[in-house]
Amino acid sequence: MLVFENREGSLRFLVHPELRAIVPDNDLAYIESLIIDLCERAMLNPAALFKQLSLLGVGPLVTHESGSNISDYPSLLNLCSRFLQQ
């Protein structure tokens, strides 16, 4: 999953199109419910949620990269075109 914060402070979530193929079956329900929860929480306090996600390291979820400009991460920029918006 990729999470972007725009200049207005809104969040955008992009999820790998093959989520069900790359997440183990025993974690899939958890991940899917978490994505729903994150989208709902983004409406209430997007800045706090983005800060929390930038430092995430819980269970099967770990933040691998965090930054302020996607162009600084060419490999992530390439992935964005394949991901699906939630």
C-alpha cells in the first residue's frame, strides 16, 4: 500500500492490484479490514494518521519508505502506475 498526503492535507491510498496474491491467507482479512479502517480514519484526522503510518511497524505492516517527494523514490514512482486507489 502507498499513502500520499496532498498539499491540502488529504490522504490517498493506493493498494497493490494483486493484494490477495501477495498477502498470506491468514493475514488477508486483517489487512482488508485495516484498509477500510484507514480510509475512514483519514476522513477524521488525516495529518495524525499520515504521521502514524510514516512510522508504522506493527504485525504484518511495516513502513519501508517515508518522504515528502515521491520523485525521490523512483522505484515507488514506478509502482504507483500499477496500484489501485481505495
